[in-house]
Amino acid sequence: MKKTYKLEGLDCANCAAKIERAVNGLDGVTAATVNFMTAKLVIEAEEEKMAAIAAVAEKIVKKIEPDVILKKA
Amino acid sequence: MKKRFWRILAGAAVFLAALLIHDRNNVWVQPIFFLISYLIIAGDVLIKAFRNILNGQIFDENFLMGIASLGAFCIRQYPEGVAVMLFYQVGELFQSYAVNKSRKSIADLMDIRPDYANVQRGAELVRMDPDEVKIGDLIVIKAGEKVPLDGTVQEGSSMIDTSALTGESLPREVEVGDDILSGCININGVLTVEVKKEFGESTVSKILDLVENASGKKSKSEQFITKFARYYTPIVVALAVMLAILPPLLIKGANFGSWIYRALSFLVVSCPCALVISIPLSFFGGIGGASRRGILVKGGNYLEALAQTEIVVFDKTGTLTKGIFNVQEIQPQGMAKEMLLELAAYAESYSNHPISSSLKRAYGKTIHNERITGVEEIPGQGVLATVDGKKIIAGNVKLMNEKQISYFSGELIGTVVHIAVDDRYAGYILIADEVKEDAAQAIQALKKNGIQKIIMLTGDSKNVGAKIAKELGIDEVYAELLPVDKVNKLEELFAKKSSKGKLAFVGDGINDAPVLARADIGIAMGGLGSDAAIEAADVVIMTDEPSKIATAIKISKKTLKIVYQNISMAISVKVIVLILSALGIATMWAAIFADVGVMILAVLNSFRALNMRNL
């Protein structure tokens, strides 16, 4: 399944790339992309792991860019 | 952002004051001023760097800038220390301003989202969110309002502006019975429209969705640059450490301070931001600029591929030709042209075949059914009918042969309807698909833009294909292809391009989805209102103009030129500064300006991608 999140306050392109790479490395994620210009994170993952992945993704975002807030889009 | 701006300005003022102070009696006054300005400017960066280290993020830019500036303080290069942070912050501010501006300009560009719909409820009009309107509801669109949902006009007529969807500035007329698409603007009349699609399925939602998600599919250059950035920073930092430690240990009499100074310059240029930011900014601009011209590109990767197109394959019908069959020639024998057309139209009037509708359209008058007595349709051949008591035979060569009527047997290109009246040959009517007005110009423009081969595929007969190809200047034609053959043919054509070159296929998006998918770039024409085309293609030309394909290629080339300029400028300036710093030729000031200056130049350059009007 596919889920889209908004990354509010994202204004560093390199951090966007870092977030994308970290989320892609999570177990159960088939594909994750961060669109820097629209400030959106799209995660494609196995349905049953989605909730857990979203929670970890939020932590990753906090870790890489503490000022960015992950929101449901 | 405003607060940050004022804080930096205040810090800069203190910094300026510090530079001007000369107190010979007290050597500590000036450094203290520098320290104050430093803390004002750099406070948040240092806090962030510290917090990120606790989070396990070591090599982030805050940390690097923090070390570079603190290091400068340690070796008593106070002005440099403050300047590193000052210009870093100015760069960051500029960057975030530029990103916001670009996000906003695209949002304005795509400002086609309707805010409300006037829904008819009995005698009243209720203003509703377009999302809540249901299929079958009647909505009223007043002059100046946006069409909120796709539907059919039930009442009224008006001129509508479709430019937001098509890039076409000429308004279009709509009347009762016409389909109308969301995202257009009603110019003068009042229209009552029956809603045919929910908001989420309406044209405006589809287009917005597409453009917004387009930059998610990343181009090769963007992938390259993020990968580059990933290794660039650690390598430069490692070099900086070696530069600080090794020479003083290995070279006799080397001065520790001067090598540390050089190492700190390295840290200043170790941020990859300039590179990383300008690439998505350029592609975003290019995709936005294209959509303003009525060309939807579904991803940065496709925008990039368009510039490398070597072969363009057209499916004839609906791309180069209108896909509407029209009477091209009337050649009577022993009667007036009008008479022959009238008889043919009457004879064929009961048929649903596209040929008969083109005859009726050419005739243009109402058909009086009482004049027709007895009709017999012979599938694959034609019609036998009695009109005004006369026995009419209208059909192809097979029918004429069967009825033993001698007919004109010269070469004719297109579909021919032969007509006999009371068993005597009365002439023929030639029906053919019409070539689009800008088709020849489109082919010319493609050739001018470096397309090496232009190929046409068609299900039509060989002579029709050859004639159109010759007329338009197409290099190769493959005719009499069934839909399945087209995919196979495309496979063969892949062999004709170089390994780096791309093959684009242009179709009408109606029944060529497999071919569109197989091509490197699938381009669908006339996407406006055709969901299938929007779905299947990588690039959608909203209007019916094939000349827009060359425009798309030009936009792609311009965007890529900007991207390559940015990449080469940023990398080369950084490398030169690194070398000069290592040799002790460039000062830390040079490094600071190289870093921030390059970023600002790259961002300004990428803004050019937004302007695609004159291509």
C-alpha cells in the first residue's frame, strides 16, 4: 500500500535525500520517495507493517531535521 | 524566517562595528565584539549541531560550519570565524526564500483548483465545496467563474477560456449538449451544467495531482547529485583532517596554525547544498513551465529523457491526422456533384459506418426518410437502396465487381465509394482522413531539434501511408499494421537508436496503451478530457497539436542545460577552491564566497527554468 505524508518546514534538499535514504532502508518498505519541492514523503510498504513503519519514519524525520513535522496528507 | 533575518542583520551590524574598532590600549575589545556578533549569528546553528550530534547525526552542515567557525576563533582568525557563519546563514535564508518562491509560483501557475460550485437545489442556488457535489447534480457557472466539475451543458452558451489546461489562448465556444471540463473559466454567459464526474475524477483534480507528483519521479541527474553529496562531504572532511595533522608532522618547520587554517577552508566548502538544491528546483520549474504550455510531463525522469530523444514514432491517426474522415473529392459522371453527393448520402443514411456519417456531414442537409424506399446493407461492401424510385448502388470495388458495373479504376488514395444509378456508373466520392494543420511544421520542428528519425505506423493502406509520409517529410512508414503489430514493430525500431538515445512514441492514447508503455517516452495527444491518455502516457499533450512535441523537447533541453550548468559550475568552483586552499593560495574568505556565491548563482540560474514562454 501507498501512503503520503507532508513534511512541514522542509527546506534543506540534502536532508530530504537523507530522510529518503533512511526510510528506504526500513524493513518492509518497497519504495520511499521524498519530493523536496512539494515537501511530500510517499511510502510504499507492506500493509501490515505500515503502521510500524510510519512511526519509525516519524522518528527518522525528527532525528535528521528536528524542525520538520511529519503530517498525514 | 523574518525573525531569523533581523537577528542576522543585528549580528552583521555588530560584526561591522567590530571590524572598525581599533583600540591599541586594550587588545581584548575587538575579539569580544567579534564573539558577541558570532553568538548572535551562530547561536541556533551551534545548538542544532549539538542536538544532532546527540541524535547521532555527525556530518551535518551545522556541525561542519560550527567546527569551521570555532576553529577559526581558536587560531585567532576572528573575522573569518564570524564571516563563515554570517554568510552561511545568509545563504540559508536565501535558499529558503528561493524554495518558497518557487513553490509559490508553481502553486500560482496551477491555480486552477475551483473553490466552490453553485449547485441548483430547487429554485435556489447553494454554494458548495466541489468535493460534495454528486454526479447528476445541476450546477450554475456564472461569467468569470471557474468550471468546478466536468459535465455537459444543459442550458446557455458561452465562451470559455481553456488556457489553464491547454496553454491555448483562443477562447472556445460551448453550447447546449457540449462537454465542459473543470479548470476552464467561463468568460461571458451563464451556463447550467449537469455534473458527469465527481471532483476527484474531474480533469482539474487529475491534472493537479499529476503535476504535483511529477517531481517525485527523480531524474538521473538528481540521483547522481544526491549520491555525489553522500560521498563528497565525508571525503572533504577526511581530507581536511589529514591536511591539519599530516603536514605539520611530516614537514620540518611547518606551522600548525597555517595548516589548520587551510583545513578549516576545506570544511567551509564541504557542504553540498548548492548542488543538491538547484537540481530539483530546475526540474520543478521545467515541469511547471511545460504545464503552462499545455504539456504535462509526469516526472523529472521523463523531462530528462525527452532531450535525448533520437527516434519519434507516430501512430498516424489522431496524431498527425485528425482521425475524422471527410469527403475529399467528388467525381461525378453525367450528373452534378451535388446530385451525386445527395444520392450517396441518402443511400447510406441508415448506416452507422464512419463513411456514411462523413457523407451525411458533407451533404449537410436534413435527410427526408420518405424519399428512401428499401435499403439493404452488405457488410464489407456497401449499400443497395432505392431513392426517389431510383436504384442506387453505393459501395467499394468488390460491390461494383459483383454487380458487374465498370468503374473508374485509376489509383485513388483513401476510401472510395463508387456509385451507380439504375445500374449505370455515376462516379465516385473519395473520403480520407485529414492531415492536421500543424503536422508538417511539427515534423520540421522535430528535425530541427535533433531528432534523427521520424517514423509513422498506421493501420491504413500502404498508399495512404506513403502519401501522408511524403507530404509531411516523414522518414519511414510501416502500413497495414494491426494493433498487435505495432508493439512488435516498436521492438524492432529500438535496434535503430544508439544505446543512450531514447525512442518516443506518439499516440492518441485510446487503444495504444501497450505501445505507449513500451516506448522510452510515451506521448499521448489530445489528452484533454481523455482519462485513458492521461493514464497511459508519460507525457500528455493537452491539445491536438503535434507541434507541441517539439516544444516539449525544447523545454526539456533548456531545463537540462540549466541543470548541467549548475552541476559543472558548482563542482568545478568547489574543486578549484579546495586545491587553492590546500596550496595556501586561497584564503578562507575565498572559500566562504565560493560556497555561498555558487549556491546563490545556481539557484538564480534554476529560476530560468520557470520561464518557458518563448520556446
